[in-house]
Amino acid sequence: MAASIRANCRKVMCIGRNYADHVTELNNTRPKQPFFFLKPPSSILIPGQGPVLRPKGVSLHYEVELGLVIGKTVRDLDPEDHQGALDAIDSYVLAIDMTARNVQDEAKKKGLPWSIAKGFDTFLPISERIPKSAIPDPHDALLRLSVGDEVRQSDSTGLMLFRIPRQLADISRVMTLEPGDLVLTGTPKGVGQVKPGDIMRAAIEVNGKEIPEGRIEVEVKEREGRYEFKET
């Protein structure tokens, strides 16, 4: 089922800085309104399709997130239309937004785009598709990520600064959301580095119970190829 998500996804929209403690840990400024960036669908890594690959010279960071699989066309949504926003969601996934942090930091300092930092192949592991019925309220779920035996992230989606109706409204006034698109709703505190040999495990809980379809387990390995991070 996750394979169909990748096959049908035309764009991945990512909400940035949507948990206050995560904003603080990266020394960023708290946004006054949602801001978003794109990851390419080619970065999606479905379960069983291999490891996350760290490019040469990259400081690789994880960010666990709740993902929305869009089920209908959304254009210029009213931010107060909460039911309309929820009706636009077909299903959910758990996702790990991988970031080449040193690539991103250098681009930010120089005022350059940081698409590369988010866009490498394998930089978006996702779970199987989670039925909508399994998450009655997407603002009341626990996201958790471990590296090895150490829990690194564990927080409620209720801590989002901007809730899903506002996210979809702000995106859809700029870009039409289409069926199959994926929206990542932001990551809580605890992001950090992983290295080759590490195994990441992510899960999502509702009412204290883990959702079986929402599990991710993926290893990190070195990437072979021509890319190596160098100063721009």
C-alpha cells in the first residue's frame, strides 16, 4: 500500500518549525504563519525498500512527522473550515524527514535555497498507509522515534503551533493540493544525527496503543556515488 503512495504522489509539502521546542533547539525564529517547503517524491522510501543512504560528507538528521495523504483537490481552503480540511485527508502515514543538516546550514548562511538538503534519494522513509479511522483526531497522537535502544523523540501532535486546517489553507492558497499529494505536518523536539550502522525505529500511538501500520524500522548506510558535500 505504501508503494501506491509513492506512485501517486506529485509533490511532498513539508511544514517547517511547527513545534515550539523544535524551533528552540535549532535556534530558529518562531514563525508568525505556517511556512512550507518541498521534498521530491523520489525521496520517498517505502517499507522494505532498503536503507536510508547518507551522502559523503553529510551530517544526517532525522525528524519524525505525521503525514497526510491528500484525497481530493484542495484550492484556497478557508482556514476556519476544519471539517473541510479533515475531509480532504484520505489517510495518514508516519514519516521521517531526513535532512542533510550541514548542507542546510551552509545554504541558510549564504541565502541559498536548501532543496538539496532535503531532496536526496531515500530521505523520506514512510510507514504503510494508516487508515483514517485509526487516528480519529490527528491533533491527539503520540509520535516517537528511537535510534538503537534510545528514544530520541516522543511528543504529542497536540503541540503543533499551526493545526492542520491552517496548514492546508496556507498551502492551498499558493499551490493546489491534488489527490495523492503528501503533507508533512512538522516535527517535535529531539532531532539529531544518525550515522551508518544506526537503526531508526518510529511509531505512532493513539490512546496509548501503537498503530501497527505506522511502524518504521530502517537502517542507515553510506551512499555510494559521485556526490560529496563541498562548500558552495
